Amino acid sequence: MRRMTALSIACFAVAAAIAAFLVAMSTRETIPYEVAEVPLVAEESAAEDGGTDPVDWDALPDSVVAWVRVPGTTVDYPIVQGDASDPDFYLTHDANGNRSAWGAPYIDAGCAKGVLNPLVIVYGHHMSDGTMFGPLEQYADRSFAEEHRTILVYTRERDVELEVFATDVVDADREGVRTRFGDAADLRAYLDERLGRCEVVLERPEGVERAWAFATCSYQTANSRTVVLAREVG
């Protein structure tokens, strides 16, 4: 288990990088992504009913491996894959590889199978303007989590519906990140143990083959992270 992980260094690295970057810029930087209106669940069913593909993959760079939408929030962004050679590159670069304070939501470099990893860990910034993964901090509130259990992920190969089952608020100075599991039983044992420490538990899912964890900075402590745990359904 890595002691110094992307979770534990994110805020420190980002704070320094953003400060230096913004001071160096002569003009105000703007978010590199279009901020969509709050999506409705009903709108997301078009592709399932034979409508148009919800993501225009031809318009996206090859670095984008997935797209995440959380109906009822403004979370609607591309996801890239972190690389072991520079695991924190997307903390300060957008999906096109351009320098950006907003970075890009990215899968932990330790998830060797990417979107097919047993546990897919996705990091995203909590920006002061409410963009990126900022809304995910609200999952620490049970009523919000219950009302926003659906997370939609689109990959180039398939569409994935996720159901949130828990929220964990962790101290990044103490919490390690695990990305490798022997089999599905190993994953389920890990999740079961973790649920005992979660702030919000909506259910204890059985038979999980793959789970996702969406992590962002939050401010319950000096270096805390809100981690939203969801399982694939359907």
C-alpha cells in the first residue's frame, strides 16, 4: 500500500502548482470544459432507447477513456487515464494535455486495467467556482446521497450505470490507496471492511464484480477527501 498516494499529495501539489501558474499568467484563466446545465435522469436514457450516442467520441482526444455524468449536478466531464511515468500530470493539465488549474478527472495510474479495473479510482478537483468534482462533497450528507444515487459513465466500448452505496470521508495523510485485487472475493472483502469506516452507508452490496470510487478534496479536516463509492448495475 502506497503511503504517499495521489490522494495524500493532491492538495499540497495542486496548491503550489496553481499558485505559481496563476501568478505567471497575464490574463485570467477560464475553465477548459463546457459547463453543462444540470442534467436530468430522463435525458440520459436516450442512448439506451436507440437515440444518439451521449458522447461525441470523435471530437475528443485519445487520452479520454470515459465520460462521467451525475444527474442532478453539474458533474459532466471527460475522464483520462493517469500514467505511471507522471501519475499526477492531470492535476494541472486538461484532457488535451494543456496546462490548466482545473486539470482533468483521471483514473489512478495504479489501476492497470483502467475502466475495467476491479476498483476504478477517479480523482477530480473541488474548484471554488463549484465546477469539476465540487458537488461530490455533498455526498457526505445522507439525504443528498439518497437523492443522487445514479452516476452514469460512458466509455468508448460501453455505457455503465453506477449506483452509489456509500460515502467515505478520509484523512489523506493516513489513508492509503489500494488498486490491486486478487479476485472479486478479495474486492468484496475490501469493500466490506471499508464500509465499517464510512460516514454514509446506503447499502451493503452483495456480489460486486467491479466498483468505482470518485475522490475529491473536501474541508472537514485540513487534508480530507470525500470518496463516493458506487457499484456497476445492470
